[in-house]
Amino acid sequence: MISASKKIVLFYPRNHFGVQYHPWTWAPLPILAASAPLFAEGYDVALIDANVELQPLKLLLEECRGAALLGISCMTGPQIHFGLEAARAVRAAGLKLPVVWGGYHPSILPEQTSQNRFVDAVVRGQGELTMLELAGKVSQGEDFADIDGVTFTRGGETVSNPDRPVADINEFPRLPYEKLRNPRQYLNNMHVGSRAINYVSSQGCPARCQFCAEPLVYGRAWRAYKPDRVLADLEFLKSSLDVNGIMYFDSTYFVKEQRAREISVGMVERGLKLGWAANARAPQLGKFSGDTFDILKESGLWAFLVGAESGSESQLEAMHKDISPEDILTAARVASRHDIKITYSFIVGFPGEAEAEIEETWRVMEEVSKIVGEYNSQLHFYAPTPGNALYDKAARLGLKQPQSLEEWASFSTVAGSLPWMSKSFQNRQRQREFYLVYGYPSEWVRRRASRSLMRHAYVAAASVISSARCRRQFWGLPLDWWLLKGMRSAANPG
Ligand code: B12
Ligand code: SF4
């Protein structure tokens, strides 16, 4: 089990079962962050992103030969399945290096995760310093049983060492994007820029939403890079990869108005021309000054990304979202007034959610579309993740709770697994979304329509029908929806 080597392998499992989960290719920030102090201390680190490799397991086995430690990152969902597959392959090849797991899922369920035979230890929460200490021990051939922030199971006994105090993230070295295999493959052509990359400038979130992982893992603390650090990182991304757009992966970016302003002022002063988008909470935007919006816009802000979740006052209250439907509308108004896009994410199918509450969500989604002049929200179905009050409620309503990491590997975070969310319910919601998509066509829908005469004619007809439906609130006789489905299955037979 113990080896004297300064080679560490970090593996980011695939995050989808079927075809590509997402239209964009994102850099694997969780393993990149965990690797930063290791590189700085002279370790030889191999970063493997199974989402982009054609033969990730072959590569993994090659890299693990002679390595001291394998680290696997995962969130709840398919990454557990593929992480286990990877650990199994390593063991099947006779490689005995310790396999350490980190990320949100292991941090929320450390004991259960550590009880799996392909898990030698779990790193809970922030990973940089724990990983560094682990690497130090195993590369010296020492045991890691006394490291803070680690949970492990040996001889049938599960031990959770004391928490490691969370460090100031400003102390950590810059994320070493250049160490990824072919970093340029992570440049995406999207709204914020034709060569956009993902980046994270903070950790945690001060809010307390009862379906979310942040309060569980980071205890409602929010730690952020200082503006100079962010600016230096942006300069690095621009000069090394010719990046022209940034997608912030922060759970919430705009917690401190002053910090957001300083970063934007710095971008303008340093001539850092970058489009960008970041997560915000709706009530924050209602409180920002006009100057702040102006400088955010001037520095290239393309859109605020806001988790609205629901338009129902009672649902928002029940999930402790600490926002009101009015906050959602106010944020849409102020963003539009300053000519900055705002995109909301809404969720339907919460455990115990009533039809009338879902109707409220549709009402707010439509109201937002009227304010911003297009539908550019996203509709999601509730996806349970462990350790929070909504998950417990889902369990009371019949959600089958996985009891082991193996069971989590086949647990679907998507709606199909929920007893109260039938296919026909989902279909009805998708139909309603379709009416907003065409009733309030976005720039993106219009641009796609211009690609062919037939598409243009379809979008024009669907828009007329859908806007009439929205005006009259009439959702029956979905001929336009059936036509779209017919066109899609003709385009993709089988
Ligand atoms: C980007 C993202 C995605 C992308 C990932 C693509 C990619 N290549 O990055 C995609 C779109 C696939 C995705 C999907 C989902 N996501 Co997501 N996602 C995120 C997001 C916004 C950023 C992740 C990130 O890069 N973080 C930055 C890194 C640096 O932070 P970190 O992960 O915390 O890493 C630190 C520690 O965890 C630890 N660590 C992490 N890995 C490892 C490994 C080792 C070995 C060690 C030692 C330490 C360690 O050290 C790191 C540095 O301190 C996070 C929120 C967030 N801000 O983190 C949500 C988040 C991770 N997602 C979440 C959820 C719920 C989902 C979905 C289930 C949503 C859904 N409705 O389906 C799906 C999962 C299904 C699937 N297909 O996998 C939850 C996690 C919940 C959970 N129980 O796991 C989060 C936290 C959002 C939230 N606020 O609840 N997601
Ligand atoms: S505001 Fe977003 S990131 Fe923060 S706790 Fe709520 S859902 Fe999680």
C-alpha cells in the first residue's frame, strides 16, 4: 500500500452516462485546485480528465504505475460510477497505491464513502492542504491515519479525524491550467467569448438553501480571492491561452459589491478585454448602486446567472431560499435597465410541491420573459442530492435512498428516479417551457432560425401560436408541440 515516490495521479471521472452532458468542455477545476500546492512543492502530478480522454482508463493505469497516490474527485451522480470503475481498474491491474476520494459527495457522506473497498481515505471539504499533507506522508512511505480532514475505514472501523480549519484561499497557488493535457481544448465558443474558459474566484456560499450542498460542505462561509489575485489570474489566462471570455464557476460571485467593483475597475484599468458571466443572488442585485452596474458592464459582464428556483412564495420559504418572487422580478428589471442580461434557473417537482405552486413558477418565468424581452431562463427538474432537508423530505415521499457508494453509483440525480415525477408530468412542463421559448424567442432562437428557410418558417409559426397561447393562457391542443417533436424525430431517426 505504501510507496516512496513523488508521483501523484488525480482523476476527474466522466460526469455523464450517455452522450455529452453539456455542450461545452469545462476544465476540471476540482482536481486542478487540489493539484496546485502539489506542483508548487515539486510533485510530479498527472491530471486526467476522463471527460475529454478517449481512453481514460488506459491512461490512468499508465500514470499510476510507480505513483504514490491516486486521488479521485466526484460529485453526486455519474462521477461516482466512473470513479469506482477507475479505482476497480487500478486494483485489477495489481496496483496497490492508496486511492483517496474528495469533492462534494465524499465530503457530505464521508463515512459511507470510506466504507467502500475502493476507497482508502476520504478528504473532507477544502482539499489543497489535506492533499499536500497526504502526499507528503505517502511519498515518504508513512501512514496517513493522523491527518486532519480525513476519514478512513480500516479493519471494519471507520475513523473521522478532526476537521481541518479552512484556509484562506488567497494562500494557494494559481490553478495550473497549463499542466492539463492540451489546455486549449477547454476554450469554448459561447456568449461570453469565442475562447471562453471556466474559472473560480471563491469558495462556499453564505446562504442556507435546503437543497444545496454548499452549506453542508463549507458551513455557510464564503471565502474569496482578493481583487488583485483575480486580476493576476485573468491576466495569466489571457496571456497564456488567449482567453477572451470567463465563465465564473463560483457558487455565488457578487457577495461583496465592493470586491466585484474593484475587480471590474481593475479589468478596465489593465485593458483586460474579457466577456464574463457569474452567479448572483437576486436580492443582491436589487441593492447594487447604478455605478456598480455601469462598471460591471464596462468590464465585459455579459450576464448575471441567478438561481431563482421557484416563483412560489411558499416553496421559496420552505427551502429557505431567503428571496421572494418580487426579488426575482426586481433583479430582472435592474439588470435590463443597465442592459445586462440575466438568466434564471427555475426548478419544478420539489417534494410535495403543489400544482398551484408550479403555476406560480410559470407565472414568474413569464413575467421575467416580459421584463427582459425574451425567454432565457432554464427549467430544471428537482434532483435530490444527499444530506439536506429537501432530500429527507423526498425520502419521506418514497425516494429510495442509496445505502452505499455502490448504490449511489447507479442513483440518478435526474428526475426519472422520483416517485412523484412521472414522465407525463415532465412532458407537460417541457411543453410549457416550449411555449415560452417561442412566445418570447431569444437572440439564440432567432439566430438558429436564420440558418434555414424551413427552420425560419417553423419558428415564425410557432412564435405566433405560442405568443397567442401565453396571452390567453391556453395550453390545450398542443399541435405546435407535436409538430416540433415530429420534426425532431424525422431529423434524428432511431
Ligand atoms: C461546474 C459544475 C458542474 C459541471 C461540471 C463540469 C466540469 N467539468 O467542471 C456539470 C454541469 C457536469 C455539473 C453537473 C451537476 N452538478 Co455541479 N457543479 C458545478 C460547480 C458550479 C463548479 C464545480 C467546480 O469547478 N468547483 C470548483 C472547485 C475548485 O471546487 P471543489 O469542487 O469544491 O473542489 C475542492 C474540494 O471539493 C476538494 N476536492 C475536490 N475534488 C477532490 C479530489 C481529491 C482527491 C481531493 C483530495 C480533494 C478534492 O478540493 C478542491 C479544492 O479545495 C459546483 C459548485 C461549485 N462552485 O463548486 C456545482 C456542484 C458541484 N454541482 C452540484 C450538483 C447538484 C450537480 C448536479 C447533480 C445537478 C443536476 N441537477 O443534475 C449535476 C450532477 C450530474 C452529473 N452529470 O454529474 C452540487 C454538488 C452536490 C453533490 N452532492 O455532489 C454543487 C456543489 C452545486 C451546489 N451548490 O449544490 N456540475
Ligand atoms: S444561493 Fe445557491 S449556492 Fe448558495 S446555498 Fe443557495 S443554492 Fe446553494
